[in-house]
Amino acid sequence: MDCVYRTSGVCAMEIHFHIQDNIITNVEFIGGCNGNLKAIAKLIDGYTVEEIESKLSGNTCGHRSTSCADQLAKAVRAAYNELHKN
């Protein structure tokens, strides 16, 4: 399933990714720090939702209470929950 997550409180406006079962691939951030976000996307390609959450949840950016990485963790969890809500 292809997903689009609208972020909150960060420079990136959206996160696009694919989820199949519990595996996340094809992550793309729209906006934000281009080089760093491309690196994050490459590093987590093929990770499970739990692996992404364990590495990225709670990361902050400067004075913000969240970050693009933290928003990615929220995005993949929301997509997983939506996929498995029945």
C-alpha cells in the first residue's frame, strides 16, 4: 500500500512510503533537509515498523518537540494500524 503522511511541526510537509505487511520501502520526504532526509530514507529501507520506531521515535530537532525522523516513526505506525484495523 502506498501511503502519504502529512507531517506536523517540522520542515518536511509530507512523507511518502510503501508498506507491505510490516516492511517499509520507498520512503520520500517532501520538503525538509534534502540530504539528511534522503540518507534516512536509504538507511531504513526494508525495515519493519518496530525497527523504525525503536530507532527514530522521540528524536527532536532543535527546540521542536518532534523531528522529521520522529514524524516518520509516527507515519509508519499510523499506516500499519490502518492496514491492520479490521
